Amino acid sequence: MENTIRVERAKKKMTQADLAEEVNVSRQTIHSVETGKFVPSTVLALKIARYFNVNLEDIFDLNDESFEN
């Protein structure tokens, strides 16, 4: 799953730690989601989208590999 969290954070001049605090997770969780090592829960994905005031699809996008399983 691809995402634009890093871009959205940059627009607000936020660190991973700043975003983590806002959505109540660890900085490591934000890092793992940004780098594609962790697929966030629906709740976390919605919290992130809501924080940035964008639609879920504006941040998260399924790539072709997501459909291989």
C-alpha cells in the first residue's frame, strides 16, 4: 500500500513524532506506515486522514502488489 503521509506532514512542517502524538500511536508506527512496512488499521488510517482533513483515498492507495494475494 502506498501513501502520501510524508508529503502531508511536510505541508504542515510536522515530524513523525508530532503526527504520532496527534493520532495516539508511536513514532515508530508512523515510520512503519510511511515506509510501507506496516499496513495501518482502518481506525488509524481514518484518524490520519481526518487529521489532515483529506479523504482516505487521498493519502492511501492500493498498488498492484496488494491484489496478488
